[in-house]
Amino acid sequence: MEQLLQQVAAGLANGAIYALVALALVMIYSATDHLNFAQGEMAMFSTYITWAFYQTGMGYWPSLVLAMLVSFLGGLVIERVVLRPLHKAPVLSIVVVFIGLLAIFHSMAGAIWTHTIKPFPSPFPNIAFVGSGYIGPHQVGMIVVSLVLLSLLFVFFRFTSLGLAMRAAAQNPVSARLAGVPVDWMLALGWGMAAAIGAVAGAMVAPVVYLEPNMMAGILLYGFAGALVGGIGSPGGAVFGGFIVGVLENLIAYFGNLLDQTTGIYIIGNGEKLPIALIMLITVLILKPSGLFGRVTVKRV
Amino acid sequence: MTRIDRRTTIAGAIAATVVLATPALAQKKYDPGASDTEIKVGNTNPYSGNASAYGNIGRTIEAVFKMVNDNGGINGRKINFITYDDGYSPPKTVEMVRKLVEEDKVLLLFNTLGTPTNTAIHKYMNAKKVPQLLVATGASKWGNPKKFPWTMGWQPDYATEAAIYAKHILSTVKNPKIGILMQNDDYGKDYYNGFMKGLGKANEKLVVLRSTYEVTDPTVDSQMIALKNSGANVFFNITTPKFAAQSIKKAAEIGWKPIHYLNNVSSSFGSVFKPAGLEASQGIILALYRKDVNDPQWKDAADVKAWRAFMAKYMPSANLNEDTHNYGYSVAHTLIEVLKKCGNDLTRANVMKQAASLKGFEAPLLLPGIKITTSATDFYPIQAVRLARVKGTGFELFGDVLASESK
Amino acid sequence: MAIETSKAGHAPLSVPSRLSPTRVLIWCLVLLAALLPVLTHMTGIISNFYYLQLSLMLVFSIAVLGLNLLTGFNGQISLGHGAFFAIGAYTAGILLDQTSVPYWAAVPAAGLVCFCIGYLFGYPALRLEGHYLALATFALAIAVPQILKYRHLEDFTGGVQGINLIKPEAPFGLPLSPDQWMYLVVLLVAVLMFWLARNLVHSRVGRAMMAIRDHSMAADTMGIDSARIKMTVFGISALYTGIAGALHAIIFEFIAPDSFRLELSISLLVGAVIGGVASLPGAVIGGVFVQVIEKYADALTKAISNSVHLPIELEPWTIYGIALIALVYLMPTGIAGGIGSLWRSMTRLRGTPSG
């Protein structure tokens, strides 16, 4: 029982990582209808920027804020320069452009900062608290940050005029344009925000998995899985989906190990937790194709 | 003119020593990839992909050969080191190696990196009769001269190392209950099998839990929690540097304090113990065969000083904390020794013959007492290790030099 | 927010007449390719290594063609075709390793297994649209290498160590090296597969496939059984890619889970798009791209910077990324489409010399 709780807690902590990445994915998807395969590498690059600022001795929070700013501008520029000219291109061409971006960010990070793992500081104080036997302070911090970020986005999209304009631009660009919304810039803004969220996600993830060019490769898969189960159009769904995936994979491994230890029958273990989790996700999708929280899409003929 | 003079004198000097050893070698003999002026050496390394941290080994070897060439080469011949990126992907390794052998026509393949990648070319190299020398993996299958006379490893093999840990556990720990974390691939398996063999059939049940991870897993947190709860008091950690650092840190976080054995693959302060936290790393036991160049106890050793001078001149921007640099330096010097011994007989057969007749060669950066010895039936160049404990910012060696017993 | 895939950017297929110059040219090229080992046998101009390269280009062309049938002609995006490539490779590998099935029978067997799996995967795929299907196939690509390592399958798959195979020798004592012989086998299979694909896309089923891609609801109202067609296309697509995987396994004589990582699926997709979506010549170009550009990005960059003596060190994968983006800009319909429009504009210029 003790271990079950610990596994759930660890799953939530991992889930927070996936949720943050999924959130950044959803940002771009909501704004532009694209799944950004370069999101993980962009977040990794942003994390290196944070690290570089931190190395100058300016302190954690200023480094992160500066890196968020740089990432925001970077995202904006990528949208305006790379993607804007292709806004009429078929979705497959866009996927290839994302793969190109992925390759660029990945190799540049390795060339600039080498491939060796680097420790990354955690901003959360290392103190004991109720339940610290189950979950570390950084893990709690990560979960809190992902929830805070989600709430901020919720408020932004629901109550600010800029947020409303962004939603309008994404959901009905023609009407939005007629209503005077600068649709193009809204898309760019979505990219910028996604990049800034990626910087936060990277800074939260790096103390756990260490900073290296490959740090996001595995995580992006889980981020996609989280976005998939929660519905890629919904920020809340993405966060929830991230947590579900995190907990699910730990529970699968836990019960697999339990069975193995008590009966000696090996069916599943850590090696199989990802495929099993993915099969479950696909099952969810078949039963509910737009994800647990996705909107039902209407098609016009 | 002066260049020719120097070369002839060097060649003369070398020839003199070689003649003393093996008089028949005075005549020049070449296979593809060797000539009066150069020796072509091929290599694959993961400069990209998820094992890209090891790419530094290839870069270091390249720099060492540049230094050798700047100093006149080996027996007057320059080393032409051709290294390709294989991204740690076996089919790509096969292709790159076929390119090296069939198109670039290298004399030999040196220190190709990785267990799955070398496995993919193992049969090919032996069918082609091209040396696959001093490969950068510790799998035990590289030392099988009967079946694979063209393949040779370098570092102590994983199975032997694991067996040494197993024996150490049996002789020092009372009522051991062992938990194992391993990477779910060829390399993890080799350590695991060697460990189980070292424990012996009767003691197999001492392993209370074996947990695996995939290289794509973001963390090993779940595995570490399961291991703690298995009641294990001994932890055998078969992980690569990033996951080793994660697991050490996580063990400390969840308050699990087993007797911790860590595989030599992750014996680095720069990329394991420092990122994991020095406090959490204290007392970890591991087998070493090379000096940790940042360890204060070797500060004045001649080979460490030479290594520092080399790094400063040929790799000025490199991070000195990375263990890959001294690995590459040490293994490159082993090949240099083999090529020197070949003299003017640069045939593939002679390369293998010379590689298989190293007698107590002390490659730079090996621990005192550990020497490289090979023979026609012994294709395991380094077979000895010393156990050490992480203490402070260095290793505290304890016990004797342990030679392999499993062969 | 409906997602419509690859609607823009490909010209309608024109059925070439029986003896059009293009047709003659293609068959001449095939004949030349088939005679290559004979022509070069005496001179030794082309080494075994280059036969391996040619074989691999053809193998990846078949795989890209498989993906193209699904994604290009039928509009179902797959990011996970590496999974079918792996299943094909393992089916052939296990048959050759554990049974006495000859290699020429193992290849179609692998295709058949993949067809069944693809057909079945096509069923849930019916319920998934656009990006959701892309992500589900993505999940498949991640899951398959893990499943290959599964403990209880190790007796068949060899687990993480994989399976070693033996490359077949040329039969009837033909004076060909195994590489040359396999090249001929692969060439034969490729010609057959492309011929079949051409007939498929020009058939009624082919037109139905494209109607579903361009407007599924309209296709439904026209009486097309789109569910059955989509599932069948998924099966056929998997069959193509599986056959490519089987040939790949035989050529390399070695298979392991590490050979079929996610990168493979992504390479195939990049090949399909860069070559030209919904284009048969595009699949050949895509196969060549996958083999040459992706595998040799590192060697190519080194060769360039060595010959031009650039002051900075080039990062191969950065250049690869830039090249991908540039190609999408410059040739939005893939290299095949780009060459096609270039050809058309040239012939138009020639047709009106007075301007």
C-alpha cells in the first residue's frame, strides 16, 4: 500500500512533466492547428538559454524570465519567418518543416553546449514537509507550476480581450478578421507563448532528468500521449492527460511487478509499461475519438 | 629534405628495435589501407542520436592521432583516421563500416562504439578478415578468437566485472537481498548474466527484484521506488551516466541507503556523481581500471600530466570533467602501441598478431598495477580491475588488483 | 476544425498512353538497371558497396511508396510506418532463422502478415481523423520496438540481441556476388510493386481512394464504401512497407529492435513528402533521399567542408534541417513535382520559341 501511494506520487510528478510539455503542444495546436514536433527540442534549447543566463550569476528567477522572453521572441520569429510563408501548404509539408526545425535545434544545442549532461538547479527549497516521504519538494513544485500555468492560461483565454481574440482567430479566422482581429499576429503570439511555456517546462524538467540535448526526446512522446488522451484542443485536457499517463504507466509497472513477485508469473514489467499505456490510449481514442476533453468537430460538406 | 632525414632516422630507430624482436619484419608488407606514408584507420561513433554523449571518444581519438601525426606519425607513417556518425543505429553502422572497408579501404577498424552496433558488424568483419580492434564496448563476446579471430575488445568485459561485484557481495554482505536496475538492452543483459553467474545457481534467489528501463524513459523514479520497497539491502546499478545520476539522486531522495554497486560504465565524477550530488554518491562501490584524471591523488602522475598537456593543446575547448576524453586517450595509445609493433609489416594478419601479443603494456591512464596482456588465445586486453569507493571528490581504492576468474 | 490533408499541391494523374515516351524511358531505365551487374561485372566499376546502396534506395522506395499509397493517395496520415517495416523484417527474420522457409517465400509471407495487421489497424483508424490518426500511428511506432523486446517473445525475436541472418548466394552458379544478386532480387520486387501500385491508383479503387482523400463525405454520398476501402488501403500500405522491411533484413543479415526506432518512421515520412506526395516517381526520389541524404548527412558535410576549406565547422544535422525547410519552400509539391513543373515550363518555352 505504502508503495502504491509512492508510485502514484511519482507518477503525478512525471505526469507534471508530461503535462507541461502537452500544454505547450496544445498552445500551438489551438492557435495554428499544427502539431509541433519540434516543441520538445525548442523547450530543450530554451532550457540551455536559461542555464546560460544562470551561469552568469544572475540568479534563478531572472534567468528563467529572461529565457522566457528570448523564447517568446524566438517563437514569434519562427512563426513569422518560417511558417507564415507556408500557411497554405499541406499539413504534411508542415510536418516536414517541424522535423527540420527539430534537427536544427537538436544539433545546434549539441554543438554549442556539448552532449554531456549538466546539473540544473531547482528553484524550490529542499525542506521536509507533510508527505515528503512520498514526493520530493521539486516534484511538488512542478505539479504546482503546471497547475498555476494552466489557471493563468484559463484566465487569459476566458477573460482577457487578447485571449479572446486569439481564440477567435484560431476557431474562425474569417469572422475574426472581419471583426478587426489581426489574425496573423495572433498565430505568431500563440507560437511565442508556446515557446515561453516550453522554457518553463524545460526548467522544471531539467533538475530531474538533467540538461542534455536528448532530454526532451523521450518526454515529447509522453507529452503527445498526454495531449492525445486529454484532447489536443484543450489545455485542461492536456494537463489532465499528462497526469493520467504519468500515473498509469507507474501503476502498470507496479501491478506487473507485484504479480511477478507474488506468483512468479511475469506478464508485464517496466519494459512493457509504455506499449500498454499506449494501447490503452488508443482504446480511449477509439471509444472517444476526440480525447476525453476534446471538442466534437463538425465538418461541412 | 630535413623531413626525409628525420623520417629515415625514426624508421631506422624503429627498425632497429623491431629487428631485435622479430627479425623477419624488416621487409615492407602492406594490405589495403597501408602504404609508405599512411595508415588508414576506420571508426564509427554516435555523434548524433541518443548516445551522442559518447561522441567525445571519437573526437578525442581523432585529436590523439593528430598529435601523433604532428610528431612524425608511427614509424614515419601518418594515421588517416576516418570516422563516421552512426547515430548508435545498427543498420547505419553496417553501412558506414561497409563504406570504410570497401570504399575507403581502411586497414583496420578501431574502437567502433556500442554493443548492438558492433554486434551488427561482427560477422561481416570476420568474413572480410579485417581487424575490428579494441571495440568500445565491454560485452564478453568480443574475446572469442576461435570463432571470431578478427575481433578484439579492450576494456574489462561486463560479465567479469559483474562477477567481481557478485563475489564481493557474497563475501562481505551478511544476508544480502539484492535489487538490480538495468538498461533493457544488450549491454544491460551482459552485466546481468555475468552477475547471476558470479552469484552461482544456489544464490540466485538473493536477487529480490530486477527492474528495467528503456533509454527513452524520462526518469527511473518508479523503478527506484519499487526497488526500495522490495526490501533490498544491496543495489546493483547497471545504468549509463544519465540514468546513473538520476538513480543515485532518487535513492537519496526517497531515503534508500543500500550497499550500492555501480557499473564501471558510469564511473565519472563529471557526468555522474557531481550531477547526482556528491553527498548522495558517497560510499558507492565500483570497479575501476583507469585513473580518474580529476582525482587529486593522481595530480602529479606523469601520464595525467601528459594528458592535460594534450587536452590543452589539441582539445582546448573540451570539458575536462568528461570521462570520455581520458577513455579515448588511453585506448588510442593502445592502438598506437600495436601499430608501432607492426613495424613495416602492415598487413591485417600482422595487425591482429601484434594486437594479440601485447605483454604487460601500460597504456597511459590505467591504474597502477593494471596492464594490457593478450595472446593468441586471450583476446581480452584489460582483465584486471580494482574495487573503489566514492569518497569525497575522488575514489578510494581498496583491496588488490582483481583479475578475471570467469575465463 | 476539420483537418484536411494534402489537398493542395498535386496534379491530377494522367494515364500515359501505351507507348508514350515516358513509358519507353522508364522501361529502358529498368532494363539498364537489371543489366548493371552484367555490364559492370568485368570492369568492376561498381563495387559491392554500391550495389548495397542501390538495393537500399530501392528498398526505401518501396517503403515510401507504401506510405504514399496511404497518406498521399488516401489522405490517412501515418507517422508510424516504421512499425510495419519492423514487423516485416522480423517476420522474414524469424522465418529464415527458425524454419527452413527460403528467402523468396519469406518476403511475401512478411508482406501478408503486414497486410493483415495493417488491415486490422485500419479499423480503429477509421474512427480517428487527421492528427489523431497521426498520433495513434506514432504510438504504434514507439510500441513495436518495445514489444519486440518482450520477455516471452525472446525465443522468437532474440530479444535485445536481435537475429543474425545469412545473405543468400546467387542461384544456379551465376557469377554474381551476394550483393549483386540481392540487388537484382530487390529490383525485380520493386518493379513489380511499382507496376502494381500504378495499376491500383489508375483503377476504380484508386479513384475512390483519392475521392475519399479529397472529400470523404462527398465520396460516401457517391456510394463509395469508404470504410472498406480505407481499411484495405491501410493493409496494402502495410504490405508494401513490410516487404521493404523483409528485404532490408535479408540485405543486412541482422535485425534488432534498435534498428527500428522512431527515426525510421520519421525518415519514411520525410522521404514521402520530399519526394512528392501522391506521386509514384516521387516515391523513388523519396527512397533515394532517405538512403543518401539522411544516412550520409555527416559524411557529405565532412566532404564539403574538407574540399571548400570552410572556416567554421558545419553541423550536419543543422544543414539537414535547413535543407528540409528549403526544399519545402522551393518545391512545395516535392522534388518530383518540382522537376515536373520545371519540365513543363521548359517544354512550354521550347514550344513557343518566338516568345
